[in-house]
Amino acid sequence: MTADASDIGLGPGEEFDLIRRVAARLGPSARGLGDDCATVPWPGGVLVLSSDMSIEGVHFQREWLQPVEIGWRAAAAAMSDLAAAGAQPIGVLASLGVPRNEGGLTEDIMAGVGEACAAVGAVVLGGDLSRADAITIDVCAVGSADDPVGRGGARPGDSLWLTGQLGGARAALTMWQRHREPEAGARSAFARPEPRVGAGRWLAAHGARAMIDVSDGLAGDVGHIAARSGVRAIVSLDLLPLGPGVDEAAALVGQHPAVFAAAGGEDYQLLVAMPGDFPAAAANTFRAEHELALTEIGRIEQGAGVELLLDGVPQRVAGYDHFG
Amino acid sequence: MTADASDIGLGPGEEFDLIRRVAARLGPSARGLGDDCATVPWPGGVLVLSSDMSIEGVHFQREWLQPVEIGWRAAAAAMSDLAAAGAQPIGVLASLGVPRNEGGLTEDIMAGVGEACAAVGAVVLGGDLSRADAITIDVCAVGSADDPVGRGGARPGDSLWLTGQLGGARAALTMWQRHREPEAGARSAFARPEPRVGAGRWLAAHGARAMIDVSDGLAGDVGHIAARSGVRAIVSLDLLPLGPGVDEAAALVGQHPAVFAAAGGEDYQLLVAMPGDFPAAAANTFRAEHELALTEIGRIEQGAGVELLLDGVPQRVAGYDHFG
């Protein structure tokens, strides 16, 4: 952290202004705020921790999701931050509040937390159960990495790559908000996002300079890498691989599908700056090993800020403020 | 954990039945549920983690507390679990949800989290900020211990000791629920509980066999030690050191002050089983070093369950279900 505690290298935005104010207020009693993950040096590696809170009515509506999916996506969101650090999750602590007299809801949600953990070789280590008027779940994931990848290492000449596809989760949200049922692939992108743990570890081992999970929308998340790294990021939206349901949902809201996808969050794909000489053959190896797309979508230049181009024309794309 | 995942060594109670059902449902995807803390073996020590969720309207009412106190007690509650393991907190992740348009509330609550951390040599490592209809804070504390103290090591012949005083927090609650202002000491016991980190480390280093923080009420928490250790615990309520405001509040609810205190939670004192030969001189050293009472209140015998005696007569004391 720099001498000015509020200069924590986040991109612009009201949500990030609040984090800056908290960091300034906490001063020396805080460390490393504004990162995806907290890191604690430890003998034999670095501890990597992240927490993620989901609240009914803010991050999801109950009628959209099965209880196991509420647990799954909460755990996946926290472990996705670890994936973006190239860390291996060890386990999670899950604090869960549900309304009184909701028989079986706690067990079902926690089962989803357990499934998401099991899928990446982690376990449920503990948590806290409580009453709450709205379903509230906070998952704290802990893992380790030899040398965690942060947001600050991108350099001019690097190339920007994206795992998987974008926009599916926003497509599902768009349909639900119009009281329509999303198609299965879009629904799954929102309800069962996969934390890209293996992909993140592979990318870290192959020279990733800076990495972030796309949870607040590509537009905003690219901005965090640019701000923290002190560079300018250029993204060609034409190159974005679009998730299921994006074309239909984008038409409903009157946006170009790529702009729609770039403004969407919660797909939990990884955005990574790789050295400019990252070879095409290595990208092919990644795709084969992980059965997952890896697409070059932009580059890093000297300067500051983000440029999002569509057919060569700069676009304005709002950040993603969940569905609020 | 035993072969039967639901046999996780908790005392009786509806809240603990729910934890047992969750553990049974999670099966091998969970580890060590039902403890104060999660423990992860790690080179050079054991990682110790605990999380604690506080929700407005469930664990506190907003008019009782200053925002910094909401943050302080949430962080103190999580770090108190680490204290009970004899662990040193390294830092916390704090996830916080507050209603829209509550200017400065987030910063104030997080400042309280930071103050509680600073008081025990820990830092705020990260967290997550969100909107929520009710103030919701979940703190995940991480620390380390060479050899964490659990709940399962009490043996017949051990003596039971308690740090500090009990009942002050319940006395404050009792007054607030009657729309009266608690006296300063009782208010402070609820609003600014001190996690007994130094005390816990000292007791661990001096042979503590089993330790727990009294967060759900002495009656219930003794039961957890008895259940996990496979022993019977005898407590003389006459010996309980009573916190500020207990006499007046106990009179208001028509209970003997010691019974009132034994049913109260959230004082975050430590209850510890020490070997029977733990010397009186050592207890004096503890008191001098920590400026904190350490009182022998009972003993461990062969058998099962808990006996709470008042003037030699067994008492029924309910567990503590917060103010719900």
C-alpha cells in the first residue's frame, strides 16, 4: 500500500470510492484492501483469502435459484477470487442466515457450498448459522499459492486473454427481470458458475503478470488491472466470446451483444495479462487441458485507463452493479 | 470427526441439532464442523480460522450501539474463538452489508473492526461491501497456533476456570429490552467485549486441556466441553464472578443473579479445563499479568452431561439463543 491509504489502485466507480474511503479511515489497521484476495506470507507459501457476501434481494432473488445453487454460487464466487490469484483453495467458512421456520433450507444451501468445494478439491471447514430476514450467505475461502498473481503486474506489450465466455449470467438476469425463463446455458452460467481454479493455476505457472476474475463486468475489471498496474488497456469487444442467451437478451435491452456481455458480471471467468510473447501453442495446450476457451481480447499499452473498441470505435460501457 | 458425521460432539440444543444435520448432509465435503475454530495444519504451525455473523434485529438493535461498536463486537466475537484455541489472530476479513443511503455507516463500522483488530495486534486484511436491508456483518478471523486447544481434551480430575466476569452483556440486553439504559459497565460488556487473546495464549502455554469462549451462555458452553471430551462437568454457580449490572437485571427477570449470569452469552470470557494440579500460584501470576480475574468454578468428573449447582442444589439453566 502506498503512503496515501486511499490510493489503493482501484478503477473509478461509486462502489470503489467507498472502498477507498474505508481504506483511508482504517489507515495502518488495514493492509492490502482493494485486492481480490488478502495475502499473508507464511512459511512454505502464501496464504490467500477472500470473502464474498450474497444477500437475497440484492444479489439474487429466491425464485431464480434452487437452495443448493445459492450455496454453490456463493462458494464459487469466493473461490473464484483465489483462482484469479493462481491459488489452490483449501476450504471455506460459510456464514449463513435464513428466516425462521424454513425447514431444510440451511442444509440445502450448505450442501451447495459443499458441492462447490468438492468440485475444486476444497472442503467446508466451518461457519456460523444464524437467523436473518433475507437469506444471507458470506463465504470466506482460504487457500495457498507459492507466488500469488495480483492485479498490478501488467506491462506495456502484454496481451489480454479471457477464459470461457462472457454474458451468460447477465443474460439469465435479464430474462428473470422480465419474468421470463432463461435458456439452460444462461441459467447455469448464473446459478452454477465454475471457479476457474485449475485455469488460474496454469496461467500463473505460465507467466501471468496480472489476473482478475470478471465478477463486476469486464469493463470495470479491466479498469482495476489498468489502475493497479499503471498502464492503459485496449480491449476489442469484437473478439469477446459470447455466452449462451446473450444475443436474445442483448436484443431485449437494445445493446450490441458484445457491449451487453462486457457490462455483465458474475460469469467468474478470468481476465489475464500474459507476456506479449505468450505463444499460440501454449494457448492451445491450455484449451486442451482445461476444455475451456482462452481468447486474446486485447493488449496493454503505456498510459492510463481503458479503451473498449467495437469495430475500431471506442465504446462507453457501464460497470456492473449486480442487479441493483 | 467420527464415522457418524452427525456425531460432532456438541451439547444438546435446537441450534446444535441444525449443525449436526448440516454436518451429516455434507459428509466428507466438510471437516471439523462444530468446533469454535477451523484448523488447517500448515508448515510451521496450525492455521486457525473462525467466522461470526451479526445481523441487526437478530444479534443487536441499531439503537443500542454506535456504528463503531457494531464493528468492534463483530470482530471481537470472531477473534474470541481464536483466543479460545490459544491462537494469535493475524487478521480478519469483514463482509458488511448496510442499507443504501446510510452515509458514513460503512466507514464507521469498519473503523470499529479495525480498532478491535489493532487491540490484539491483528489487521483488517480484506472483506466485501454490499447493500442489505438490515446491517449485516460477517467477520472471518485467521490466526495461528503451535498446538490449538480444542474442546475435547478435558479429563476427570481437571478443574474448570473462568476468566473475568459473566452476565454483564445479558444485563445490558435485559435493560435495553425494557427500554431502559444499562449502566456503563454492562453496556461496555455488550458493546466492547475484549477477545481474551493474551489470556488464551497464556492458558494454552500453561497446560489448558480444553477451552471455549462463553458466547452462547456458560450453561451451554460447558455442555460442549463435556460432550466433546466425553466427561461430566460440575459447576458451582455460587462461585461465578458476576458482571456489572447483573444484580439489578436479574431482579428484573426474577432470577438468582448467578443463574442469570450462567444463562447469559456474549461476554466472551474463556472457560478452560486445567489439569487438577494447576497451582494457585500460577493463577495469581495470570491475574497479575493480564489484570483479569481467573476463578475456579468447577471440576471435571467421569460420566456425561453438566451439573450446575447453587448452594449444592442442581439448577436448570437454559442455553442462550441471543435475544431471539
